[in-house]
Amino acid sequence: MEINTELTAIKGIGEKTAGLFSKLHIRTVGQLLEHYPRDYEKMEPAVTVSALCPGKISAVKASVIGMPSTKRVRNLLITTVQAGDATGLFRITFFGMPYLKNILKPGMTYVFRGVCQHGSPLRMEQPRLFRVEEYTPLQGTLQPKYALTQGLTNNGVSKAVRKALDSTAEWDRPLEFLPEEIREEFQLLSRGDALEKIHFPVSTQDLIAARRRLAFDEFLEFFLALRKFKEENQVRKVDEPLEKVPDTDRLIANLPYRLTGAQHRVWKEIEEDLQKENAMNRLVQGDVGSGKTILAFLALLMCAANGRQGCLMAPTEVLARQHYEALLQIGMEAKHSMEAKHSMEAKHSEDQGLCVRPVLLTGSQTAKEKREIYARIAEGDVNVIIGTHALIQEKVVYRRLSLVVTDEQHRFGVRQRELLADKGTGTHVLVMSATPIPRTLAIVVYGDLHVSVLDEMPAGRKPIKNCVVNTSYRQTAYNFIRKQTEEGRQVYVICPMVEEGEMDGLENVMDYTDKLKAVLPSAIRVAALHGKMKSAEKNRIMEAFSRKEIDVLVSTTVIEVGINVPNATVMMVENAERFGLAQLHQLRGRVGRGDFQSYCIFISGNDNEQTMKRLNILNTSNDGFHIANEDLKLRGPGDLFGIRQSGLLDFKVGDIYQDSDLLLTASSLAERIASQDPEEKQEKYRRLYERMKENGNSIDFKTI
């Protein structure tokens, strides 16, 4: 059986099951083997009720006491039942599972596994249910948990993987593509052994070793492909360098606030780049609120004042529209300021350097609106174009494009920005990111870019008040949310998963939305947002939230780049222990944007000492780069179960924070291989090159 063999070749997988796997983009044996677990459950020995510890995941062996009861709260069915043993009682609540009323019979004994919460009696919400004989052999084991789709069970995936591994056991060599000398040099498992241990680990040590080998493979392939890409995209020469213009100095002087020292420094770097014969390739990193947008506007203004066109691409329509409106607002404020200072001289805004003629281009505009905008762009009637991916459509023809700006860079990629840059000749490229990636990693990952860092925040921003708690404080948090909404404020609630079944034990958006609707007053408007929604639906919800038509928005991390809502004052993150600190910091940047005091509540499902130490770093610093570096120190190789830092690099296993040392090692090895074998003809690397060709464009540079 070869890795490119279709899944139906595996015994027990028919056309119907293969169709379910295809929804997860799994169609071959190789793709199944690389469908790695998203999480693992360490199945604890079952304890007595008296041994339950609030805030911790526990398995408790207990008998059902009395009949379960089910009630409807708004649109949610809530089932409650009491259970206990000789040492005590606890109360169990299930949401949206009314059928359990017919399963949980008085006197029957089960193992209930979940997070225990404070109360009298103790409480447990939505625990997993096991028969005693079912749970006993699982105690002390690591159980893989896979990403699923409706109709596909975790057990079904596990069995399919087991059969695939057994079928390929006799041909380990085709699975292997690294020379033995490299495996020995870096102390790596064989590929076949790593696949076995990532799916069915016997111990945590097995899991660490497997992750290390598979992450190394991903990093090495990435850097080899990135090197080739860079070779094919050499330095671009500009047609005619831009000239320094007084317009930008005038705008800076007439802003309603002062630029920070960091903003002045980075603007000077951008301004100098725009005057060079080689096209600019610069990344501007800075925390949310550090002032990246005004630097982009200054660059666009300089471009416009030189008679050229510039464009700014944002990842969502809502954000694109907010940039467009912000540019108009800045223009109006600057114009009024100039007119006040120069009332006798200033008769036209353009006389004072406000020569920007902007337009907004998005996918949701009508065909007629788009045709009119296309014509204006082609004729040069507009010189600043702000939009989404619509900017790179074939129908968009620029008259003289000289500058491309991409906002929230990690949502776009090299190929996308190259497509946009190719709309002009020798086009300058400015990319912006709020993801605080440490500079040592940025230099490696963004090797084709010069890196500028905004490491200073504007004066006058109220610091966000942070709170790190375990799940037993959830009701207190709900009361606080209710109070904030009653005062007219808005709230974000972040869950790691979209729906039940993706990863047991973690909160999901769909169920959590229903739960909040049940526990909060009916006057509080609660809505859900996640990445599986169609773009139009996501835009509709984000727009409604920005217009204050939604009070509480329950979302995945898709919200981290979506909208700017100054009225939002609370960010609550469930299962905070599963996120990297850098991502949590970026999420909290969604609040604290207005005049009101803002708050961030991090709820951890695990309150062990190391976890709380990590999360409490967020209480001591608002510096994203300091936090990112601390995250590097504290997230060691044993931290296996975290949710990957969103958007940075699209790896299945590797994490640039957790595996930073491995990332740098793989980068060095890629350079060594490329220098040793520039023609890609050496026999010892043949399987590595074949592997890269087999993957084709899977390394698409979507997120660098």
C-alpha cells in the first residue's frame, strides 16, 4: 500500500466513510497518516466525590441519585441530575442533551469526567460519560483526539489510522525521506516511528520525540521551499523613485495627536525606502493600538503626492471599510486644522497637501459599483484604493501602482502580496502585523523583508485590567458581563472550538452561545461568530456588533483581526491555558480602544502552578514583544496540548514559539543543503526532493 493509495483500499472504509473523510480533505493513506491528533486526554484514575478538586479535570466514579430533570431556558434544554457515593454528592448539568434523561437511571454507576466547580453541592457541567468497564482500561493512558466532521467519530478515525499504519509497517523506507546521517546528527526518530507515536503514544516522552521529528520535517520543507521562492523573486527595481514631499510633514503637524518616538523612527525608515531605486519590502510590527495605520496612510499620501497610486488590502470587509472611513476622517481633521492655521492661504484642501482621492473596493459591492470603481482606478481618477482580496482581481487594472500595503499581514501571504505588487512595475511593499513575533524568529520567517518594530504605545491609553481565574469563577464573570452590558458596553467571549466534537473538554462557540442566552437576561443580545461561516454572514455579524446591535459576541480567534469597536470593554477567553501568550495578548487588544475602562478575563481549565505562572505574565506586562519572549521561555517541549498561535505559519505540528530552537536549526540545515546541492541532484537527498514534489504547492506561503 502506497501513501497515495485511496482510502477505500483500507479494510473497513467504504465509499460513504471515504466521503466523510474527504470533508476533512483526507483522500489518501498519506493524508490520513498526517491527520494528526489535535489533543490528547490523559485519563486519570477515577476518584471518590470527596477527592474532587474544583477547577481541575477529574474522573469520578459515582451512582445516579434520583431521576434527571429537564427544563427549557429560552431555546436551550438543560438536564440536571444528582450523583454521589459514600463520601459525598455532586450536581451534574448537561446542555442540549435531553436524551440523557432516558439513559441516567437511578442507582446506575458511571464514571463522569469533567471540570468540577465550586458550589454546595459541588457542580460539574457537561462531563463525558463512561461505563465503569469502559473507563477502567483507559486509566493512565493518553487518548488521541482528532478534528472531526459530522458522522465521523473519534474512534472511527483512530481505527482507520491503526489499519493504515499496520498496512505500511513493512515498507518503512518509503515513509522516510531524511538521510540517516541527518537523523543521527539531530537525534530524530524515523518517520515511521514518529507517525506511530504521534497517533498512539505510550508515554509523554514518546509524544515529545514524535512531535520533534514531525515538526522538524515541516520546518525543513518550509525553508527549502521558501529559499527557492526567494530565488525566483529577486530584488525589484522601481521605474522612478518617489520624492520626499512636504505633504506628509504637514499631515503629521496637523494630526489631533502627536506621533510617538517609535512612529517617527519607523516613518523615517519607510520614507527613506520609498526614495530608493530598489523596491521597498518592509514589515512593520507593533501591538494593537501602537499606531501602524497612520504610518500606512503617510506612505499612501507620499505616493499620491508623487502622482502615483497606492492600495491597502485588509483581511475583512469590515476592517477595510473602517480603514477607508478612518482615512476620510484623518483627511477632514487635518483639513480643518490647516484651514484654522492658514485661513487666508488655504482655499483648497489639495493646496495643503491633502491630495488623497480614496475609494473602497470590496467583494460585496454590486457589479455596477465595481465597474465604476474599476474605471476610476484605470483612469487614475483615484489614487488610494482600500479594499479586500478584491484588489487582486484580474479586472482591476491600475494606472500607475507604486505602493502595496497589507494590513494584518498574517492573514495574507507572499503569493497574495506578490499578485498585488505585480499589478504595478517595481512596486513598493509594506506589510503590517500586530502579532508580536520575537525579532530572532521574525528575521528567519520574514527573511525577504526588512523588519521595523513599533515598541512604544501612544500616551493616554487606559491600561486594561486583567484577571486570571479558574472555571469556578465563571458565574462571577457572567454577573460582571451582565453589569457591563447594562451600562451600555459590549463584550467579546472567545472559545477555542467552533462546535462540539472538535476537541472534547474545550468550550465551543455554538454550545457556549446557547448557554449564555440561557444564563443572561433575555434583553442581552448574544450572537455567534466563527470561521466556518460564509464571508457574507461573518461580515453581517461583525457589522452588527460594530453598530451596537449585538451586546455579547461569542467567537473563535477569527475576531483577532476583524473589527475595531471602541465600545467593547470586556474580553473573556475560555480555556485560556490552551493559547499562546502572544495570541492572548493580541486578543485582549480588541478592547481598550475607547474612553471606557476595559477588562480582560482569562478563564483557565487547568490551574496547576506552571499554567497559572504563564497566564499571570499577562497581568504584569502590556508589552507584546516582552510577552512573546517570555512565552518562548516558558512553553517548553512538554507543553504539547496548546492551540497553535493563529495565523503565523500553517504547520500541522510545528509551532514557531514552542519549537523556536527547532525552527532555527531547520533554517540552518536548509541553507546547508541548498549550498551543498544547488542543482538538487545528490542521491542522499533524492527522497527529500521527491517528498517536496509530492506535496506540490501545499507549502503555499499563505501566512508569511
